[in-house]
Amino acid sequence: MFFFILFMAGIFAGNACPDYRIAAFWVLITLFVLLGPIFYLYKRSRTVILVVLIVCFGYHSIQRSLYPGLLPHHISNFLDSKKMLITGRVVSFARHYNKKSRVILACQSVEMNDHIPKKIVGKINLSLYGHSTQAPEFGDMIRFKAAVKSIQNFRNPGAFDYERFLRFKGVYGSAYSDIQRVNILTGAEEIHIFMRLIRQIERVRTRFYGFVLARTNDALAGKILASLVTGKKEILDSEIRELFSKAGISHLLAISGLHLAIVSLLFFGIIYWILSFFPSLLISGRSGKIAGLLTLIPLSLYAVFTGFSPSTQRALIMISVLLFSNVSERENDVVSSLSTAGVLILILDPTALFSISFQLSFMAVIFILAGVFLLKKYGFKKKEALDVKGRIFFRAGLMMGVSLFASLGTAPLTAFYFNLVSFISVPANLIFIPLIGCIVLPLGLASVLVFSFWPSLAVFLVHGCEYLIGFSIFVSRFLVSLPCSWFRVFTLGWGQIAGLYLVFLFVFLMLKKPGKLVASVLILVVSVLAFNFSHNYRQDRSKKELVITVIDVGQGSSALIQTAEGKNILVDGGGFSDSASFDTGRLIVAPVLWKNRIKVLDYVILSHPEADHLNGLIFILENFKVHTFIQNTDEKTTGRYQALVRTCNQKGIPIWKPSVQGRRLFLGQTQIVFLRASPIGFFKDLNNNSLVFKLIYNEFSMLFPGDIMAAREERLGGGDQVDLDSDILLSPHHGSRTSSSKFFLDKVQPKSVIVSCGRNNRYNFPHDTVLKRYGKMGIKVYRTDADGAISISSDGTNFSIKIYKGG
């Protein structure tokens, strides 16, 4: 345990302070060289030397992932160039989505326009569109033509660092190709025995995945079953993920330690039962040890069958260490076994420490062990001393305790990563772990074993699982509909999380044995909490200015207005096409709001009902308290727009459509003026009908024109009664060449213009013509694709602009 904690401390230090990696390397080498003499001559220094050595080792180990030292012929040097002929080997199982599949490719060579092959190294994500009877499999060497794009982050405060996440996996780019245009170069003689086994496992996995979806008609319960057994989570939509998160049982959807523990117990029981027929093994006590070792074989095969994801690999290491501890008759030393597993995981992959699944798993186990210790200390009798009825209550009480302690241990991290706290996680886990983990999962595994040669039995098992999962969905929806069953929280800081865990530590030490250590922890708890609350108080008191944040949502538009009076207004929500699975509201806009400690929006404004402005708003309306929804006069029959209106009706959110020129919202010293609204259907193009408004705060102003183009710009500036003059302009229609006419810019006279657009977007926004026009007029240009989120602050007279490039 001591080694594990010090090793983690070194990794954290290496991540937080990367500038000393060379010094840490030489300290590590020096300590290794001097370790023997120091141990021999200065025995009292052993502990200090060991501490420094372990911390330095952890510090240096993370540096290899943060700064891998890429070679000149690495794929990262060929990003964002023209199409080229790429040759590489598939090194992952395929992930299947609605209209595409995705694999990880280890690149080996590229050919540019000169047709000269160049050897390269490095991994990329390869998305394959369409269908083919000859799809690339694990280990295949393939060749195709594509451009490799760099990994793009949405650079906003509180955003998930997707680029860093993939870099830790060794992936530096992404490419797209029609699957029909991919040439498979692998010959039958190149497929060795190990690869044949892996490919056969993948084929069984894919066939069973299709078998379940076909027999359940792509029903939601069928998708959950396929995901639960095969680990193919990509087929689950955001609605079911949200439902299980609110119920506190989202861990059941991932192949984690719980799944592998259940599978190991299942196979251990079967193997032990078979070995019990051999009296010599049973009497000698070797049957249990042999069963433990043999269990590793099907357990490893199942881990590979489910895709062998990093979380599955970590769970396999944990279960394997515990099984070896059982074999070596050290099963009672669970803490040492888990610490050993943790050290092995971090030595193999130091970046695992920053993985959500790693943190949640180990924190849950730590709290379970601490909780069970307290239960034993305060009179929780051993089950051997109980009668049959007592043992039943013992098991039920122990399961409730385990669920409670695991929920407590993971609650701060869940709140930090998912901005959600579930109060029904304990009863939900008491229901669903036995139901899904102990019944559905074994039945699903049984259907995998028989579906190839006994399909009727497999169909029977699948339908039985479908019924039980359907019941689970029904119960989950009922539980999350109960008042106060779950709630959203602001994004916590690491200091606040540390304060919460210190409170838990203080309570544990008080219950364990009050003493001087408890008093020290109490002082530390009070200090940390006092610092956090005073810091937040100072932040809230300092907000006496208008802040506008133009959010980086890719090719779309979204902006957050925070007035000096404390009003919060969201303008548009970004979004991709209606068929896209990526939800900008859930994954981009909402984290920005939570980061800014916002759960209530006074107004949500939709400039016009196009996907890149509308689709992200649905999640916001569902998960935030919104007082008023404002939109233009246009309506659409698309499913997303209808879902938005339906959500407003269900939540009781009034919809206001300003239709009179000069209609104003007065928000203290801040006001919003809606400018010359177009009659219904005045323009055939929905962009030109955008709701245009001017935000005014004393002497400062900013114009929000939506996606209007030249015809609407001329109509707006055609009369003297409309004052368009503004300090800042949000570029109309993302900087398209059909907008930002010189006539319009002469009317607005902006000092700065902000363009909301996606990096390397297919529309070529902002257009060079428009950028030159801005330059000739001396207008400073900011772009979300280049600058990330853009924040404008004003005291009512002056204003400043800051950009956020991540980090």
C-alpha cells in the first residue's frame, strides 16, 4: 500500500509539474547506482531513499506518455495534408455505429503525390463507411487513400480533453474511407495461430451482436443485452446512458471489475464442481487452487471477447491478482493484493491513474473495505455464528452496506466528472446488480455458447434477458421520476473534492479510534473547506461586470451571456445534423454552464431553427431550469425541432416570439433590443429570418445577427430608426461570403468581430473575401476554430477579450 501511494504521488507530480523531467530522470539513475552502498552504509536512510526513488520513478514514468519524443517519420507529421495512400495494420476490434465502423490502425507507410513510399509509425482512428462482405479484421494489413486529420478538441472551460485522451492511447489522427475502397493485403499464410484465435473470437462476438439485435428487432433492451455481453457500448444512445446514470447504475453498462468478478465466480464454481469429483484433489484442498488458476483461462478469453478495452485490462489484472492471492493462501490480505494490482496497472500504463474507471474502481473498493471494517467493529456478527434466517439477513445487510459504501466513495468523483448525484443508487444497485449481474449476464453468456449450434435455445435465453432488461428499464424510469431522486451539481474543483474525501477520512478515523491523528485531519478538513468556500465567495462577489462567452461548438453557434445583475442567457446551442449521435448540448454547452456554476437560465434564445443552432438546446431545456424560451417566427417539422417544442411544453417553459421592431428586455442596466423581426415567411431562406438582437450594457454593445445574409442585412440597415452601431459583432452566418456586406459593416462599425465556426469545415467558413473585408476596415477578428472559446468582459464602458485554447 505504501509503494502504491508513493507511486501515484509521483505520477501526479509528473503530470502537474512536467518541467523537471530531465532532473527527475538523473535523480532516478543516481539513486539506482547508489542504492546498494547507501543501504549498506546508512541503514537509517533506507526509508527516505525508497520514498524518493519510488516518487521519482512514478514522476518519470508518466513523462513517457506526456512527452513520447515522436520520430520525424511519425504520422503526426503528416496531419491535415492532402489525400495520400496509407498502408497499415488493424490493431483493434471494430466498433460498429449506425452507418460506419471504426478501427485503430498502426500506420506503416504513406505515398504522396510523388508515389514514393515513406515508412511511418503511429496510430490513427480509421472510420469505414458503407458495407462489405470483406471487412478488415484484427491483424489485417490494409491500404486505402485518405487524408489524415488532426484530433480536434472543443476548447472551452471545463471541457473534456479528447486530444489528450487519445494521445495517451497512442492515437494522433483520424481518417475516413469508403469500406469498398479499402484493399486487404493480408494473405492466409501471414495469419499465425494466435491471430487466428483472436480473429475467431472477434467473428463470434460480431455474429452474436448481430444475432441479438436481429432477434430483438433492434429494441432498446436488445441493445443493452448486446452491450452487456459483448462490450459494444457504441450502440447505446444517450437516453439510456442518462437514465442509468441518474439511477446510479451506469457501471452495469461497462465491462468492468463487477462483470469480470461475476464471470470469474461463475467459471470458478463450474470448474470447482468438476474437480470435486476427484476425491484426492478435494481432500488435499488443491481443487480450489487449481480451479482458481484454470479460471484465468476463460476469464482472459472473455476479456478479449468484450474488446479488451483498457478498463477491461485493468479489471483482469485486479481479478488475476486476487485469484493468485487465493492460490497462495493470502486471500485475507485484500489491501495488499489490490495495492499490488494497482502498482502493476500503473507500471504498465501510468496514464491509467487519470482514467475515470480506474479512479472510480479503486475508490469504491477502498470505501467498501473501510465500511466492512467498521461494520465488523460495531457488532456485525460473523455469519458462521448465525442461523439460516440470520444468514439471509446478514447477506442482505452486507449487500446494502457494500452498495452504500461504494456509492459514498464514488459520489464526489461522479459529481466532478458527470455533474450528477444520485440518491437512489443504493436501492437501484440492490435491485439491478442481482438482476442484471447475477441473472441476465450469465444467461447472456450461456446464449453466446449455444447460439451457433442451438439457435432456438439461444433465442429463448435472449428473449428472457430482454424481458428482464425491459423490466429494469421500467423500474429505472420510475425511480428517477421520484422527487429528489437525483440532481445536477456544479463542476467541483479538485480542492473541493479533496475536502469531501477528508471529511470521509475524518469520520472513518473518529469511528475507528479517536486520537491525535483525528484532530490533525479535522484541522486539515476545516482549512480546506474554509479556503474553498472563501474562494467561491470572493468569485461571486467579484462578478460585477457583463461577461459574454462565445462557446466553441465546432461548425455552429452558441453563446452564454452573464449580466452584471446576475441574469444568465444562452443564445443558441450549436449542433450537428439530426442523424449525428454527438450531442453538443450534453457534451459541450452543459459543461460550460456547470463550470460557471449555472443551473438556472433566465432566457434561452434560438435565433432560427437550423440544426447547427438548435440541436444542442434540447439537452439544456431538459436538464436546466429555464424561465423563458425565445425564438423567431419560423417553425419546422423536423424531429429535433418538434422535440424542442415538446420539451418546452412538458417543462412548462413559456415560448415568446418577438415580432415587433424595438421590443426590449430590461435587465437592470442591461437590455436586449430585438431588431426589425421579419414577418412569417418573409424570406424563403431560414437563415435570413434569424432573430437579430443587440445587447446593451451602459455604453457597451454587441450585435447578435444569427445567420442572416446580405438581403436581410440590407433590410436591417435600410432605415435610420435602427441603430446597429456596436462594439462587437458576432459574424453573420459564420463568416460566409454571402454575409458581412460592406454596407452592413459600415452600419455596425464594430471594433472586433467574432466568428463561430468549425476547424477545416467543409463550407470554407470564414471566407477569405470576408476576412479581407474585415482587415481593410481595421476590425480585429477572433475565431472559435483557431482561438477556442472567446470571452468578452465589460464594465459598461470598456471591454476586454480573452481566448481559451485549452489546458
